[in-house]
Amino acid sequence: MPPRFLVVAGEASGDLHAAAAVRALKTRAPEAELFGMGGTHLRAAGVEILYEASEIAAMGATEVLAKLPRLAAVLRGLTRAAKERRPSVALLVDVPDFNLRLARRLRQLGIPVIYYVSPMVWAWREGRCRAMARDLREVLCIYPFEEPFLRARGVNARYVGNPLLDDWIEPTPAPAADSGPLRLAVLPGSRPPEVAKLLAPMLEAVKLLARTRPVEVTIPIAPTIDRAVVQAGLDRAGVVGHLTENTHAALRWSQVALVKSGTATLEACLAERPMVVVYRMSAISAFIARRVLRVKHVSLVNLLAERELVPELLQDAATPEAMAQAVENVLARRDELLSGYREVRAKLGGPGAAGRVAETLLAVAP
């Protein structure tokens, strides 16, 4: 009987990373059967999608509350599918509010769980480590500092490398920013609520920058975002921008980037582009976050650099005026930033994360 795997991803980045692991798995076990939850990338990789990743996409405490009924229904549905199909192993990717609940149910069914992309328990909700130690066979980490943190708290964890390095392209020098139009990549996020909160002020910052020189804009759009929504935002702001699905290409084209805090900040770092990190969430979510966060920085680049290498404009500080000024500032600090980016890149090691995930799944499967 061919090995059978449950794969569950609920974010655009998780869908992408999970799909890479699935492709690596199928090169080693072409007969493997896979089902679960994901998006366009997992479907293209050959996973039978029972639920769309977009069904559980949310951000912040208040946004999650609005989706609780649907989250519960999807959780029941995946648990039922696992009970009926009896996968050899489950690969759960990111979205800890959902996946840690699913992991407990799977453990009770006797299904081993491999968790890929650790919850950020080093930043907040450290208490989750108890459930992780109980319910997860192994946690495969994508940042080197996570393994020792989790192991010290009883979680079987291992750093497998960062998946962005599997598709990493040697960065090309950015076009000179001292003449001609300014090339700006605008990355407002991969979740609809993020785009709703960030796109408009980002585009207002573009208009402020355009007062002193022409500005050309490219916006990469995640599969979870409606292209028409972004185009409507451009039209309302009166900004002309090029829309693309290729984040790497947008960053390589750019001279500087306005980036929503998250995985995209690390992509900009690997592309060696000066960046300004921004983030906004609801007032209630921000109130909660300020009281539970245990880290000085929110961007992955600053966390890995262990200092404020790039500026972070959060909540009320994320104004168009502050964004525009910060863009000018990071352009003037380009050499300093590139040196710091290369330090971060060295800490991540080499490629091969997807293959290590695949080998772990096959080692656990009977």
C-alpha cells in the first residue's frame, strides 16, 4: 500500500513551502497519496485539496473571532478525513491557532504529526510549548535560533534550513537610485485584511515620494489576494503600478521596497534591496500584542540580525509621511544594509529544506 500523507497549510507562504516539500516527497516516493488543505501551489503539486487555505486566513485576535465558526467546521472536516483515510503521517505547516488544535486531535487518533515552520513561541505564547511537546513528533524549524529555544522547553525540534534558500537566486546589483525614476516594490501582504490596512497608506507614501522625482511601482500579488482589489486601490490613489505574481522578479527590478512584516522581509533581504518594514492591525489586536510580545523587533531580518538593521513602522507610526522619509533614509544607508543582509544570509546556511522535510516524512511513515 502506498504511503498516505495529510498535508495542511493555511497561508500563502505555507502553501508555497508545503508544495516544495511535497514535490521533494514525490521524487522520492512517486506513489504517495496526499490530501488535505492548501492553495494553488499544493494543488499543482498533486495534493487533493479538501479545503482551501483561504478559508482560515485571518490576522489578529479580532479577525480570528469573526472566522471561528468556519474554522471549527474545517477542523472537524479534516479530523474526520484523517480518521477515515488513516494517513501514515501528517505534515502541518504554520497557522498554529488552527494546526495545533488539529495536531491534538491527530495525536489522539494515533497519527504522527510533523510540524513545519514553528509557531513563534520565542516571541509570544511560550506556553504553547507544552502542547507542542505532547502532540508533535517533531518540529522542523526554518530559523536557526528556534531549535535551541524549543529543545530547552522539551520540544523535539530541528533546524532544516530556510525554504527561501531552495529557490534563492544570486542577487543582482540594484539599479542606481541617484538618477532617473525611483523603482519601488510595494508588498502589502498575502492576506486580504493586511492589504486592506496597508495598501492605501503605502500608495500615499508613493505619492509623497513622487513630489521630488518620478516613481515607478511594482506590486507582487499573492494567490490569496484578488488582483482587482489591488488595482482598485491603485485607481483610487491615482497611482500607476505594475502588478505581478513574481515577488522575486519585483524585488530584483526594484531599488527599494516597502514591505509588510513577515516572510517578504526575508525575501527582500536575500534579494539585497533596502527596505522599510510596515505593519498595521486592529486596535484591539495591537493592544493584545503589545502586552504579550517578548521580542524587541518584529521583522525577521532584525530578529536574525539581532539589532534594528531595517526600520520598522508599526501601527500609528506607519504613516505615509514616515514611510516616505524612511525610504529616503534606507536608500542613503544602502552599503550598511547590504553588509547586514549578508550576515543574515550566512546565518541561514545552505539550501535543501524541502528535501529534509520529505526525508523526515518518509522516515516516520511505516
